[in-house]
Amino acid sequence: MQGLWVLLQGIVLGFAIAAPVGPIGLLCIRRTLQHGPLMGFFTGFGAAIADTIYGGIAAFGVSNALSFLRGHEIAFQLVGGVFLLVVAIRTFSQRPDAEEREAACAPDSKTWIGGFMTGLSLTLTNPATIMAFIAIFAGFGLGGTLDRVEASTLVLGVFLGASLWWFTLSMGVAAVRHRISDRGLVMLNHCTGVALAAFGLWALGMAATGIAASV
């Protein structure tokens, strides 16, 4: 029963950390509408893998990894900020057309892999993710009090919970996809691009503040 309880805790934590709408959520919604639910899900699935990695670091209390992440927080913010700006520009300028609609109906493994790598990279370069796991694990009294089996079970739960959220979001958005016109997709691309650029500028601003404080 203890193992099942830890698994359920992990599922809830993974779902809760993945659910807030951030850059990955916006990309998942846009890519589901423009390229289909698999593309949206794989974008989120990349983030779920990154959440699982950071959840494992927090659950097992790997001090060297935590120290490395904290010591290179500014570098992560710089890389993540630049990456977000690049994705924002591409998203803002993208326009749906007949070819894209046809491509959205055809399986494209390279597109899925690209979506997965985008979600993975953006989440791994966001140090706030690991800090969120550390804070939540500490608040729930998890991490340091767990043995290896329980920590592994908790991390599995995080993976299942995060994956469940991205599956739910992509399938939900796909259900209303046919009601959105090309003009609506263009508006979505513009709004998503602006929002992603705001996230990127915020990350770069945090990095600049950290650099200024260390000088």
C-alpha cells in the first residue's frame, strides 16, 4: 500500500507541475491545432521526460547535480531565453496553408522527433523546473526520507502524471481543432509567438540580473 500511495503522490505532482500554461503548453496547443494531436503530444512528452529527469534528481537528492544546476543557473537562463526567442520568431511568422493541412494528416516521424526535442530542450534549460520539484518535495516531506525503491516509484509517478497531462491537453485541443479557421490559426501563431518571446525575454532578464549581481 505504501508503494501505491507514493506512486499516486508522484502522479499528482507530475500532473500539477506540467499543468500550468507556460511556453511548452502554448507550443503543445499550437502544434496540435496546426499539425495534429501526435505532434502536440510529443512536444509535451519531451517536457514530461525532462520533468522526470529533474524529479529523479530531486527525489534521490543528488547533491552534485543540484549544485551544478544551481551554479550554472545563469547559463541555463541564457540558453533557454535565446532558444525561446528563436522558437517565438518562427512561430509568429508561420502561416497555415493547404500543404500544411495535408501534412498534418500524414504521419511524419521527423516532425514528432522535432517536437519532442523542442519540449525536452526548453524544459531542461529552465532551472525553475528543478527548483519547483525541490520546493514541492520539501513541502510534502519527500525526497530525503524515501528509500531507493520509493524514490523510483515516485519518479515513475511523476512521469505518468506529466504524460497524462500532455495527452489530455493534446486530445482536448484536437477535439475542437476542426472549428478553428486558418485566420484563427494565424492569430494563435501571433499570440503564441508574442507569449514565447515574453518568456524568453524574462529568462534573459533574469540572467542579466544574475550577471550584474555577480560583478
